[in-house]
Amino acid sequence: MLRFKRPDLKKEKIATLVIPVCEDEDIHAHRSISAFVKKAKELEEFSGKKEDELLFYDFPGTNIRRIIFMGLGKKEKLEPEVLRVFAGKAVKYCIKKKLPDILIAAPSETKCGTDMRDILESLMEGACLGNHIYDAYKKEKKHSPLKEISLFVNAQTAGKYKDLPSRTEIICAGTVLAREWVSMPANDKIPEKFADSIAQQAEKAGLSVRILNEKELEKQHFGALLAVARGSNAAPRFLILRYRAEGAEKHLALVGKGVTFDSGGLNLKISGSMSGMKTDMAGAAAVAGAVIAAGKLKPSLNITGLIPLVENMPSGTATRPGDVIRSYDGKTVEIGNTDAEGRLILIDAIAYAIRNEKPDMLIDLATLTGACVVALGDKIAGVFSPDAQLSEAIIASGRKTHERCWPMPLPDDYKELLKSDIADTSNMSSSKWGGAITAALFLSSFVKDTRWAHIDIAGPASSEKGNAYCGPGGSGFGVRLLCHLMENI
């Protein structure tokens, strides 16, 4: 679907050409493109300001049916995310108009003052992700994705970055998988179904797959995970995805929270808080999407994805507030709140990973706390880690992909808030403040000496309205970040 192209703009037949335009400077090196921009700016209604759009039909002296000019604003603000947004908007415009393909004019590296790889990657990501339509549950399919997305570049650029289109497609496909799993209604992704769906995609990517069922989980003493699953008729699953690279010197474990629906258990959520809880498995979806992508990208480190899957429901068999359960690690946990369930399934997955997989680094992703959304809003994830180097690597990857993360504290004195009179620890803080911090501290007590980071993605995992390159629903947040991290850590 993604490709580089260099047609003769004056002779070849082109259905749709889209040109990004800055208001204060020309960002294109190709003479014809620059001439088209100059012509467009002669009209009073178009200057290249942000949100400016102009459409020309049958541009004089060419065989181009339509040229769409889109304003980017001032050149000094031209960063990769601006190009990502532009490309997503351009593709969505063409989808809405039922156009089958698009040719996007890539700006010049020299004139933009931006690395060409960043320019191309941003344009392709925005276009590819903007081309995703989630209409699986719609009887009437109003729109279709574009069949082809091409970038207009010179021959030298096309040759130098020839592998970039396929790489971008792989990463975006992993992101789209995560998006669709998050957006899928809970009745179609109970743990057994969700595990099978992930396994299917993972096997296609050449990954080793193992699924532990309820009996195996009981046999291996996954006490915390089973405590959460106890209230549901849907049996839990634990999914292990393995990618192995020849001669790898590093091993990264990724753990993703997979609560396929979270009612809160016996500490039942109010209806407004419960309505979006089909998304409480976004960490699992991101880990699965990233490891599946790794199977195709083939980074030079070993990667293990560990995905605990449960449904948290109230019933006569559900775990009660005040119960004490024994985790996989052996530590006992007093249940202060059954709605603090994500951390329980994570500690069993983390302990299993450390004991059996022995990774050099472990990162967990989870829609863990509303407190993190209060702290950082719905577009930024919180990163908790005692390892400054690992934390900065995650934040840097998020900066690169615009999956923004912010470092959060892990103060030792807050551990006092998790003390229990009758168990080794409590799953609930004794204070109503700092909930994201105490949740991360709870996880940290099961990590031992392994390099570890926790990413709370409760805010950006999904979006009610969507944006220029993501529709409403699951965002796939974390997949692109993890793919960049895996190749650069």
C-alpha cells in the first residue's frame, strides 16, 4: 500500500496530488511543486496557515485531475508530528471523497531543516494510520480505505530509504491490531477468545506461542490472577509470546494488563465509570501488537510478551474486599479494593517472567489508574522506574513517535501506605491521594533486581473523538513506542 513514486508531473496522469505548504517559506525542492505552491498562494483565501486548504481541478499545464494544498503554519513549528497530522488529514479527506489513491509531495530535507528519514517516517505513519477504518460492527460500510498511498520523492531518496515503506506498514499494522482489539466489544473478547485471536496473529508472524488455561494457572499457583478471575464465568488465560534473535545479547520482557472487561468486581463501579471498561486490556493489546511487529521487523534482541487475561466481574464466587490471597511470588496480598485488580494480574505475570524467562529488562504497560489521568491528562502516559536510563529510553522513544510519556516519582515513604496488618502487602493505598504512585510501588515490590519500568497508559489508550490519524476508540498507544525502543535500546 505504501510506496515511493516519481511521476512526471507535467505529463503523467495523476488523480490526486496533495502538497503541504508552510506560510512563510517554501519547503519543496522540486521546481514544479514550488511553482504549484506559488500559484496557490496568489489566491487570497490561501496562505499556508495552519488549517488552510485549497483544491485545484485540472491544474494548467499538467495531467493532474486535482491538487490539494494543505497549510502547515510557520516553518519554525514544522516538527514530525505536524507532518504526521497533515498526512492523516490528507488521507481522511480522500477517504471521505471516495478517492482510491493519493500522491503526497514530501518536503525537502534541506529546506525543512529536518532529517529526511523523520520526514518520510512521519508522513507514512500519519497516512497509513489515517487510512484505518474500524467498521466491523456496521452493517453499512460508508467508506473504504485508500488502495494506494504514495510519496513523491526523488530517485536518490527512494533508493536510500527503500526499506522504510514496508517497515512502516509492519509497525502500523501492529498498531491497528491493538486499536481494533481495544475497540472490540467485551462480549467478543472474553479471555479465551482474545488469547486465541492474539495467538493466531502471533503464529503468522513466526512467534512461539503458549497459552496457559485455568487448570494450568491453578497448578502453577497464579493466585493473584485467579483471584481477579474468580467472579466471572469466563475463564482466565495467560499468554506467552516469544521472539528470539540469533546471537542476541539482551532479553526484554513486556507485560501487558489484559482485563477484557472491568466491572470493578464487588467494589462495583458506577455506570458512568463502567461504560468504557472494555478498553481495560489496552496494555495487553499494545504488547501483543508490538511483539507481533517484532516478529516481522526482527530486532537483534530477544523479546518475550507476557499477557494475563481476565474478566473482573461481581458474583457469589468473586473475591471479596478483606480477603487475603497468595500471589505467584509467594507474597500474600490483602484485598483492599476489588477494583484495584489490574495490579494483581500484573504481579503474577511479572513474577512469572522474572523466575522463568529471566529477562535483562522488564516493562509493563497498563491502563492502571484514573489517578494518572488526573495527573497527566488523557494524552500523556506516566513512566515509573527506579532505572533512570531505562525511563529516559522509553521517554525518548515516545518523543520520537509522539506517544508522549512523563517521568513520575517512586518515593520510598509512600510504601508505608500499602502496609497490611494481616498480609505482606495491600493492593490498595490507605490514602486517597497519589494513586498512580502507590499502584506503581505495589508492582515494584515484585520486581526484585530486574531492570523495570511501568507505563500507565490509562489516559491515551483510547479516545472518544479520535484525531487526524486515529478514529474514535482504541489508539494503539505504545506499539510504535515499543517498536522504536526494541530497535534502539
